[in-house]
Amino acid sequence: MKSFLTQVQTIARTARHSKKVKNFVGVARIVAMGPGKELATICGRAGVAGAVVDAGMGGVHAANAFRKGEIDAKQAGIHVAAEAGCGFVTSASGTAGTLAIYMVTGSLGPAALVMGMGASMGSRYLYRRFVGDTLPVKAAPPENNSGNSGDDFENIGPK
């Protein structure tokens, strides 16, 4: 009985000389060199744009928290980097989702936009589940005597 490694080597040697495998590899090379490379470039550029925008907003939030003394400089840097990563992932996946449905349907109608938004929101949800909150979570406002959660608008009128 042949060992597993010997069997894998035999299958690989046979597949290497197969005409179907050579055709498949040729098509895969064409896709990777042409449209695949173009799609990766488009999604990468969209991701960089998203990273720049989200890092800017993350910088503003981190600066406010730093000024209030809620975080230190290291935590501010971590927050900005996490926001930049989230912006990259969500923008790139949203673009990929939009392009995928465009390639299937040939139309950039509502279906393509919904698919892009769904891909973006889904990747954002997964990213947030994986990375978590990088700024301290603010506590809920204290309860007042009326049972409302500190909202002054709710305190108008007779008691």
C-alpha cells in the first residue's frame, strides 16, 4: 500500500501533464493578469480611500477622548489604526460586492448598490466583532427621580 504522500505526488504528476489542467491554469493566468488584477486594483484604491476617511474621523474621536483624559496616546494610536483598518475593509468589500453584481447583471442599478451596501455592512459587523471597541464605552446617564434616563426634555411638565 502506498503512503499518502506518494499518492499525492502521483496525482500531482498526472494532473501536471493533463491537457484540461493546463487549459484551466492558462485561463486562471489570463484572469489573474487582466480583469482580476484590475478588480484588485479598484478594490484596493477604494479601500485606501475608506481608510483615509475613517482614520481622519477616528483621529478626531481619539483627540477628543485624549483631551478629556479618557485615553492615553498609545490608545489613541490604536484607535486611529483600528478605524483605518475598518475603513479599508468596509470600502474594499463594498466595492467588491458592487462590482460582483455588476459583472453578473451588467447593470449598476439598485441591486448592485444594495449588494455593495450589504457587503460593506457585513464586513463592518465582522470587523467590529473581531477587533472590538477601541475607545472606552461611555456609561449610561444616571436615573433621575422621575424614572427617566436624565433627558431634560422628558422632565417638562407637572410631576
